[in-house]
Amino acid sequence: MENLSYLFSFDMLMTILRLAIPIGLAAIGGTICERSGIINLGIEGMMLLGAFGGVLGTHLTDNPWMGVLMAIFVGGLIGLLHAVLCIKFKTNQSVSGVGINILATGLTVVLTRAVWKTDGISGQVDQLPSITIPVLQDIPFIGRIFVNQSPYLFITIAVVAIAWFVMYKTKVGLRLRAIGDHPKAAETVGINVKKYRYVAVIICGMLCGLGGAYLSIVQNNRFINNMVAGRGFMALAANIFGGWNPLGSFLASIVFAFAQAVRIKLSINIPDQFVQMLPYVITLLVLVGIGGKSKGPEALGDMSD
Amino acid sequence: MQMNPKRRATLNAMLSNLLLSMAAIVLSLIVAAFIMLTVGYNPIKAYLALYDGAFGSVNAVSNTLSKSIPLIFTGLAFAFASKGGMFNIGGEGQLYVGALASTAAAIALGNAPRFIILPAAIFAGMFAGGLLGGFVGVAKAKLHLNEVIVAIMVNYIASLLTSYFVNGPMKAAKSMTAQSDLVPSSALFQKIIPKTQLTTALYIALAAVVIIYFFFKKTRAGYNIRVVGENLFAAQASGVNKTMVIILTMGASGAIAALAGVTEVLGKYGRFIDGFSPGFGFTGIAVAVLANNNPFGIIVTAMLFGALDSGALKMSYVAGISANMVMVIQGLVILFVATPQIVQWMNKKGGKKLGKS
Amino acid sequence: MIAVEMRNITKRFHSMIANDNVNFMVEQGEIHSLLGENGAGKTTLMNVLFGLYHPEEGYININEQRIDISSPRIAYKLGIGMVHQHFMLVNNLTVLENIILGNEPGRMIIDKKESYKKVQALSNQYNFGLDMDTKVSDLSVGIKQRVEIAKTIYRGADIIILDEPTAVLTPLEVSQLLQILLDMKKQGKTIIFITHKLNETMEISDHVTILRGGKSIATVSTKDTSAKELANLMVGSEINLEIKKQSKECNETVLSLKDVKLLPNACSSVSFEIHAGEIFGIAGVEGNGQQEIEEMIMGLRSCKSGCIVLKGIDITNLCPRLRRSYGIGYIPSDRYKQAILPGFTLVDNYLLGNQYDKKYVTKGIINKNYLVQRAKTLMKDFDVRAVDENQTIGSLSGGNQQKLVVGREVSNNPDFVIACQPARGLDVVAIKYIHEVLLELRQQGKAILLISAELSDLFQLSDRIGVLYKGTMMAVKRTEEYTKESISLLMAGRKVENADEP
């Protein structure tokens, strides 16, 4: 009974949001990338490099915000790599993603050793400080959200809103959606398909980097080998489950986070692995249920133009 | 030399593929060396130590061979599916369920004699992997789902499921770590070289290579798979049942990948240990692509990756760089080899720089 | 004013001349039909006009000004728009979104209100009757086409080219489209439509230009001509329609189709029979149901209504393998995509279709020796020129590839052979060879279905010919009962009784 009331508590809500942020950011990155027609299996690796970048940036400048910028930069760089491989050199997109994951796993460990002399674990760095927003904190009921809150929550909500708005209300978004479905049609009306794809994949990398940094300098205060722990693939699943839609991706991330939060906070005796499995089982059921008509971009992975 | 022109053509093709693969490796080593220099390590020292660690002694060589065994299986599995035009990215999940199934079967058959327990365990593992692969095949053939996405979901579900079992119901009593009971010794592969990890599983791997080679060369089933991969319409017009081929090919691929798990459990560890695979399923993709899906080539590329893994420790010891540098090299190889055009492009640029024609 | 003037246009693709010194002129505000059979060069000419191809020779005047049309972008700036045969529509977007794509009102944010206003006005002006918010994937083919037309007008096109617009439409949709085109003409648009259909040409066009074999043959005023005359011009007089083979007695029915519906928008279903020792030809412009017949007989496409009977056995729902086992030889229409394995050796290609034959494969293992022997024999018997049997088939010429396919398909002595466009892409010598093979099979008492777009082939080989138009059999007659005119009229959609009507 007390569990039930806890379920609807503020604390629970915050826990869910906190768990959802990294997955959600990466999922939206995946949405944007796949909407341009490019498969990205390397989200896991991009997040990992972002996590590392966040710590490295903070370490070098003693400023966590610099860490965040570094993470975004690193993520964008890897995004550029994936983009060049897939667009210019027509690599098999799945294989490229796998390669990026392996590369990222190895590179982050090599670099932590180079900088901090310990294989896979960095030194401690400052975390991104929580903030309290003066006026908004006085609003009844929801004012608590603005007290001692990680800026990431607001950044994430902004990303969701902006991504959704751009995709469905602006020219850029319309053209992006057209490219993912029928690049030839977009080409014939004069849209520069290549440029859109490059930008989309780089933005994906940047968002993944941003999400990765959350894991290292907000939820934690250092980089630990393999700290993304499969969240990148969960983000992939969230994108599919959410229907290749920024809002949907974020809501799907919340659903996945909900399962994890339930297990952590309510000490219900379900084995950890089943909770971790949930996102994938749900996504698989959704895929099977919708059958061949999964709502993904029709020309996803097709570079024949 | 006077040669039959068609033979010359095939040889030329093979040669250019070989050159392409070698170029990918060389480029990766060069880029990796560059990274090492940037971070402050000596690449020459590192590579020498790497080589020494991989091939420098009998122990080192047997280590290298032993580490290449699971990669031969996952590489074969990927290549097998590729012949049919399919992408089996589910090797990781398939090897985990294969490992678990064979462990469970071996433990369950406890006191049975070796000639029953070992084949049964192997078969159980292959069956489990085959089911997983077949599931992805059904999703592709009947539901027209993208096999990559489905396989990734199944990978995680399968790995987590096995992790659950080994942390719970199958956990060895009184054990601190997440591992199963020891498998009865009658179910273990024997060591070829004592005090190393190299077992007779190597023979199984080599046998698999030969069997698969002849499967595609001589059997109708192999022919049908190749035809489906080459021209689906012509295949169907000739009477091939597309659905059956897709499902069975993915199933067989899963069964082969499962052997990677089976041989690790019954050969190297003697029990199922949670998370024992450092990503064999994914590295196997690189092994196959680098070998251009040729079974015999896979032996070579698997050994290359095995050598990287086995020499890593010595390299980190001697040159001070993290052992994970080999993962960087592996990642680079995958990126380079997946793109023949990169290699050609760089060859052109490199050739120009060196003043070659 | 002359809206479009194309002079001395020559366009080559390697050694093939698609447009040979073509002259083409369209007056402003008229509907002009570009008429001709497959391969006459119509689409190529329009692709030149639309800026997709660059001609080797010749020049173009638009609105009496000399212009170099180097890309579709330039074409659009000049007011030229094209509606292709394969629609360039994004399925998951709405009608509105598809039309404004690339030219959306507003700066960064799409001005939804303005978009609605503009496009709705357009739809009203031309009576398109479009619902702005419907997803394109939910539309019928006819409406999709209107969206495509609307796209071109929205982008400012005054000269609109339509490539075989009625090929995919039902009869009702066709009359709706023709009405729309007439409305557009009233609004001052200039319309060029590429077609092989006489009905539409006669119904709405002001002028007709006939292309044949890459050359412009004639331009006539529609009201001064007749369907018969147009058919003559389309087909030309060089066709050798002599019948060289001897007559034969016809025996039992080997293959029959009864009430088979080929195309979803066909007026009626198709029924015909083929007898032993007979070559039954199907004439018609490609895209009128030939692919469907081919695939339904082989079992590669489901036959939802009607039945197909082979040697007395109902094969309508049987899988391809079983059908083959009853004795069918299949020479597909698209050799590269359907008949061969491009990267495989000749030997491996000879195995295709024979994998379930006990002589070739015993207990799942391929009898390499037997296979190689057969390959060698067939290569010799059918004159396949290659270095040896281990060569890759992709390196063979088209003619040799076809000879391999033909040899492979007839070598097992099937009672029924279906040969689709067998002479396509072959040189004269190879064509002659294939002809001889088919006649020999006929002599041996096989039943042969010959689907071809080449009238001369059909006339030389077939005992009887059926004419296919829009999934309907317009006529089935003995070859000698056709005249050049009558058959080309039928191919272009005119029943012979109406031949004298304008």
C-alpha cells in the first residue's frame, strides 16, 4: 500500500526523469539521424565518448560546463566520422556503427590510462552543479522542480520541444522527413539531400555526447569503463518504440525509465535482468505487432540515390 | 606464366580482395600508431611487444589460437548468413544461449559417459542458438521486419536472460561471482597443450570451416542459399522456397554462432560465467568482412584478431599503453574494411604522395 | 506563339541512338500528344526537354527564346514541369506537404495558413478536388497523379509534360484525367503527353507527333487524321510480316487460362488456350499485363481469380517448383534480373532450375560431373560463345547469355515453354538463332507462349496471336487474319470495328 502512494510521489517522478534523460537525449539523436535515412548503431559508442569528453573537459578547465561543451564537440566529431563513412564512402551502415562502438570502448580506456594512469577509471571531477531558479520555485505544486535541480532537466525538455517543433513545424523538418522516406523525390524538388544527412548525423552525435556527459558528470563524478551499459541500445529501442518522433522517443524513454525506477525505489523483488530486458521486450512486441508497417522512414539505410 | 584466362581472372579477383583486406589492416595499424604517438607512447615498442605476446612462445601461440576459436565460429556464422544476402548481427545473443544451454545439458546429464554427454551438450547449444537465429529469420521472412533491429533486441533479451539464470537458478552454490556449477569433466574438451587454454575445440572450429566450405560448394542447400543471396527472383523462379531458405539460413547461422559459446564453456572455463564474452559476436562480423566471407580466410582473420587479444597484455606491460589499445585497432579495422572505397581512395592519395604513378 | 521548339535533337547512349535528328514543336496553349511504341524515343526526348539529359546535337527554344536546359531546376525556372511515370511522392506526408515541399511559404517556420490558401486555390481552379490533409499513402492512383500535376503547377509550370499518364488508371480515372487536362488547357497551360494510346490522343489532343525508331516521323493535326492513319505511322512499313513457317495441325490443349484477372483496373478477365505444336503469341505494348501473365503462369505472382491449367492439372495455386516439375521451360523477360546469376559461373547458371532434378542432384549433393558435362554439351548445342564453362556469366554478351538461358530451359524437354521478349537486346544473328530454336520446338510438338513487343517476331513465329491491352485480350486470331493496321490499332486500344472513326 505504501508502495502505491510512493508510485505517485514527487520523488518517484524525479527519479524517473533522471533515469530518462540520458536515454531520451540519445534517442532523439537517433530519431533525427534515422529520419534522414541513415541507420546509427553506434549510439552506444557516441555516448561513451561523450561521457569521456565530459570528464576530460571538466578536468582540463575545472569547469563542468566546459565538460558539457567538450562532450558535445566529441560527439559531433564521431557523428561526422559516421556521416563521412556512410555518405561519402557508402559503408555498410550497421557495420560502421559496430565499429564505432568497439573503437569507442577501446579508445576511452586507452585515454583514461594516458591521462589518469588507471585503466578505465578517471580521476574525480567536479559535477555539474544543481541550480535553483528563483521566481519559478515559488509556484505552488510544481515549484519543487526548480529547486536544486540539474540544468540537464531543462536542457532536455528544451531539446525535446525544439526537436519536435523543428521536425513538424518548420521547412527543415518537413524536408528531413521527406528525405528519409523518398530521397529521390526530395532531390527532384531541389533539396540537398547530402547536406541534410551530414547535418542530421552530426547533430545525432552531439546529442549522444550530451547524453553521455550526463552519465559521467551529473549522475557520477568520473568516467568509468563501459559506463553507458547498454543505454545506447535502449535509446535505439526508444526511438523505434516512440515512432521516430522526438516527443515519442522521449516518452518511450520515460516508459523504460519507469520500469527501472519501479525496481529501484519500490524494492519489488524482480530480478534486475528482467527490468533491464523490458525496453527490448516492449520494442520487440511493438515491432511484431505492427508487422511490416513499422512506421520508420521508408528509405532507411537505402543509399541507392 | 601461361595461365588459363579464367583462372587468371579468379586469381586476380582473389588477389585484389586480399590486398584490400591487408590494406585495411595496415591503415588501421598506422592510424593506431598515430594515436599512440599523440598520447605519448612508442608504437614500435608497442607493436613489437604485441607480436611477441601473440607469437613469441609456444604458450603465446596456443593462447592466440585459443582466442581465435570463438571468433572463427562467429565469423563463420556471419559469413554463412551473408551468402544468403542476410545480416546476422545476433551472434552475441546466440553464443550466450548456446553456452547456457550446453552448460545446462551437461550438468543435467551428470554421470553419463563422455560419448553421450559431450555431443548432447554441443547439440543443445546449437539448438538454442538455432532457435534464436530462426526467430529472427521468421521475423524477416514472414513479418518483413528489418533483421538488424530485431536481432539487436533479441541479443539483449537473450544475454540478459542467461545472466539472470547464472545469477539465480543456475548459480553455483557458495559462489561469490555469477557463475554456474562446474560442468562434469566428461563434458570438457581436452587441452591440446597442457597448462594453456587451447583445447580440442580448435579441431571442431577447423572442421566447421571445412564443412561449411564444402556445404556451399557441393550441396543443393548451399547452392540455394547462394542463389537467394545473388538473385532472389531467379531463385524463386527456379523453384526455391524463399521463406524456408531465409528461416533455415538464419537458424543455421545462429547454431554456428552458438558454438562460440559452447566451446568457451566446455573448453576454456568449464562453466558458464556471467558476461564471459568480450563481444565475440560483434568482432566476428569484422572477422568475416575482413576475410570477404571466405571460410578459410576467416581462419586467418580470426587468428589476427586473436593475436591482437592475446598480445595485448604483453603490449601493455612493455609499452605502458592500455591493453584496450587492441580494441581501438579492431574498431579501426572494422571501419576501414567496411569501406573498400576508403582504402582505394587512400591508396590513390598515398601513391601520389610517394611519387608513385 | 511557339511554346516549345526542339530542333535536330540527337541523343546517344553509347552506340544506341535514342533520338535521331528529332524535330518537335508545340504551340502555346495546346494539348500535344507524343505518340509511338516502346523504344521510339519519346521519354528520352522529354527528358532532354526537362533537363535530365543533354543532347549531343540540336537546340531548344522555349517561348521563342534559345535556351540551354541543363537541369530540372532550370527547366522549372522556364516554366516546364514533368509528371513522371513513377510518382515522386512521399508516402507518409500529406497532400499539402507533398505539394509545397521545397517551396514552402514562410521563412523558417512553415506558414500553414498561407500554404492552405495557395494550394486550395490551385485545387479549386483546376477542379482537382484534393483533400489537403490526407496522407498520400491513402490515396488512389488517380488522385496521386493529380497531386503530382498540382506540384508542377504550384511550382509555376506553364508547360506540363506527362509521361504515359493513363498507364496505371482505371477507365473512369482516365476520363477524369482527360477532363482535368482540358480544364488546364482552358486556363492557358500547354500540355504535352507521351502515350502509345490512340483513344486519348484522338479525344483531347490538338496535334500529334509520331516518333518511331528514334526518328520524328510526322506531326499532324488531330482533327485532320484518323486512328487508322496514326496506327500506320506508329508501326511503319518496314516491318516484314511475311509468314515463313509451315502450317501445322493443332492437337491437345497444353496450357489454358480461364477468367484470369491480370490487372486490378482491367475491364475483363483473360482466357485463352495453347495447343501442342503451336506458338501462341501475345502482342501488346509493355505494361499492359504481360508481366502479370508471365509471373502468374510461373507461380511468382498469385492469381486471385480464374484458373490456370497445365496438361490437365490445375496449377493455379501450386508453388513454382511443382509447376516446373510438370514440364515448363521459362525464359523471363528481364534476363539480367530474372534469369541469370550475374556473379556466378556458367556451370552454376546451368544448375539454376535443375536443382530438384535427380540427375543433377542426388540426395542433396550436386553431381558435379554430370552438371559440367551437360553444361559443356548445351554450350556446344546452343552455340554459347565463352572461353570455358567456368567463366562468369556476367562477362558474356547478351546474346550468349540468352542462348545459355534458352538452352537450359529447353534441355529438359518441357512440354510447355514460355518465352518472354526472347529477342530483346540481341544482335541480328542471335535473334535468328533464337527464332530457329523456337520453331524447332514447335516442330517437336511443344506448346509455346511467346510474349513479345516486336511485331515482326510475332508474325514470323506465331500460329495465333492474342493482343493484350490494359489487361484485356482485345482479340485472339490466327496470324494470317491480322493486318498490320488491325493489329496496331488493337495494340493501341482500338477495337477493329472502330477503326474508321476519328
